Amino acid sequence: MIQSYSEFLPALLQAGFSFAYGGNDQGLFSLLKYDWTNEPPESALKWFGDDPALDPCLWRMRLLSERDDISYAKVFFKKAGYITKEWVPYFLAARRPKSFDEAYADGLITHYAKTVYDHLREHGPTPADRLKFSKEDKKKYERAAEELQMGLYITLCGQDQKISSKGEEYGWASNVFCTTEEFWQEDVFTQAAAISPEDAEEKITQQILSINPDSPPKKMRKFIYGK
């Protein structure tokens, strides 16, 4: 049982990838096995407790601010998850055999998702609230952001506090997104280009099975390919 950030980090680096929380219903594995509503009494974790050592809700931004070898986004079953730099090339090889523009030309990416991606490609890291180009676009944006994260086209790269027209802070901080290319160095994509989807699937499958030998094959494949 992971009891703190100092225990979570080496476990994540060893596993290579994991749901951020939840995901246990998929029959695979998650380093954080319990949801905050079901934490056992003996656990030291304090969900929503504002302690950066004990609150898993804070670890995503702590990792993004302190390290450059771990990404965080909605990447597994439309749930949030972590992938380390060592394993990103394999997931890219499995999920992105084509470039973004090629995938869009083939009808594999929606038009609104392309609008969001093009904005990030042109303007760089952008808070999520500024990617909702109108109030009516909220649901379109949410679907597009999920689509792009699952496709490993965009990823979280920080947070930004909302500022009112009066210059005052308000509400929750907004997630900041950037393209995956901006987040990772070029060598990650060079490695991915040299890996076939089949080899990537085999590599990730073996890693999952080394952690949980009882993982269902269909669930593993969906975990790997995102669909």
C-alpha cells in the first residue's frame, strides 16, 4: 500500500504507467488502489487534504513542476493516468501510427478537436478555459480535449489561476494543455517511429502482465490502444 508521494514516485518509475486514481474496475492495476471515498482506516493518504506528501490529488502537478520525465492526462479508458518517458514511445507507436494531419485527413479526428489542436500548435501552452471558444462550445471542447488526450496529441503541462476582468483571482486553477510534441523532446518521437504498433503492444502487454498476470486480454488491448 502506497502511503506517500515519496513511495508513489519510485513505484511509478518502476511500473512505467498507471491510472492516476480509480481504474481498478478494469481488472488491470493501479498504483493507487483505493478511491478517496473508500480509503482504508490504516492508510496515511489524505485525499483533498492539501498535503503535498499525502494528498494524491496534488501529485499530478507536483510531478509536472518537479520533473520532465512523466506525463499526466486522460489516457486510459478516458481516465487520468501517468506515463513515464521510458514508456511514452511505445504508447505513441501504438496510438499514433500516422501524423495528426494524416489522421485528420482520414477522418479519424473531429473538426473541433483539430481547432483545439491547431490553437495549441500555434499559440503554445494554453489554459483549458481559454480553449472553450464560446459558452456554447463547452461540451464540444470537453469531447475534443478527451479525444486529443486519448490520442496522445495533447497533454497537461501545468495549471493557471483564473483572473477576473478586475484582475482578481477566482475559482479553481485551470489545467494548462500543450501538444505532446511540445511536452516531450524529439528523441521520444524518433524512438516511437522505430517501433511497430505490434511490437509496442507486445512490450506493454508484457509489462502489464509482470504486474498483474491475471489482466484480461481485451482490457489490456484497450488500455494500450485507447479504444
